[in-house]
Amino acid sequence: MKELLTYIIQSLVDEPDQVTVDERTGSGGGVVYEVRVADGDMGKVIGRQGRIVRQIRVIMKTVAQRQGKKVTVDILD
């Protein structure tokens, strides 16, 4: 799933080389993906009123549910 998230984020930004996705275990046994992008690309990932990041989270949660897992996606500065 980390590869899927990385692919989605890199497809949206101007500087795909600066995209990093870190995976860690969250509280409750779920997986938390921490995404970092270049400063100029932050708006492209978040979108107007957070619409793009909201849809990315929906996609990731859907994939996780099919695998019986819990996933959270955090966009970090």
C-alpha cells in the first residue's frame, strides 16, 4: 500500500523526487503513512478545501478495508 500511496502523490506533484512516505504503527494497531512533499507542492496534494487529500484518504482506506487493515494518511509540513 505504501507503493500505491507514493505513486498517487508523485503523480500529483511537480517534484516527485522530493516525495517521502514513512510508515509507522499507530495506536490501535493501524498503520499511519506520513507524507512529505516539497513546499511548493503542498497545495497540489491538499487541494482546494482539502478535497484532493480527502479523496486520497478514501482510496487508501478502501484498499486497507479489503485487506482487513486500518490506515491513516497524514500530510506533514
